[in-house]
Amino acid sequence: MTTEPASPSASGPEPVECRVTVEASPETVFPFFTDPSKIVNWMGERATLSPEPGGLYRVELSEYTVLGEFVQVEPPKRVVFTWGWEHEETLVPAGTSTVEVELEAVDDGTEVLLRHHKLGGEAAEQHTVGWVHYLGRLRIAAAGGDAGPDPGPAPDTERGRNP
């Protein structure tokens, strides 16, 4: 199954929504959002994660760092964290948006639904490209495969590497 943007939400400002089906149980997939040694298999080079409300969410990509904090952690069904970029001149400063991930068991494994809130215009477009890219890598890694070195999202959409 391919990774693709989901249908937009009907209420309030539309979040970026992407979904993917991973051939693994929710119990297997969940730590790929909360365990630093697992998240780097699909996103980032280094991570510091404290998966509890108020805990640190920090993922270092090749050039930039995502910074936020965990808001909700409900294994193995849901995780919510704030999100933004630590560097200057970014469309999404650290902690100014929110990522909500829901995991649901399905016949083929786990459906991962990711909603990224408080993004607009160019930031929403860039993050859609980024999340489609990274959820495709998650699908491989969480199913036990090797996603390989991360080339990052397509270069023509990076502009400050805001996935």
C-alpha cells in the first residue's frame, strides 16, 4: 500500500493529514514514535524523546532539529506532540504546531493516521510532502525492513527543510 495524504478534516482549520498501513501490530508500531532508537530508523539521525506529557520531543535531521514536547501518550493507540523547527527563519518555529498520531489495528497490520495541526499555506504544503516521505519510511522500518539512508523529502519542496 502506498503512503498518501488523507482526506482533509471537515471542522476548523484543515490539518495536514496522511495515512499509511504498516504490516505490524500497533504494539510494534507505537515505539517508532516514542523510542529514540526506533524513530531514527525512519526519521532523523539522533533523537531525544521523553514520552510522557510535558516530556521532550527532539529529533535531529541532517541539517535541522525538530523541537517540541509530548502532550499525550496512550500506548499503543495514540501519541500527540508539539512540533517546530529549532533554527531561525522557519515557517514553523519550535513547538508552534501539533502532531497527532492514531494507530488502529486492521487486517493488514496497523493503520497510522497522522494529523499535523496549526499549519497553513506553504508550511502545510511542505509538511505534507515531508510526512508522506517519512511515513513511507516508517512503513518499511516498523515492518522490520531497512528504510536505508534518508535522502530527505524532494529537494524542490524543502525550503528550509520543513517536512
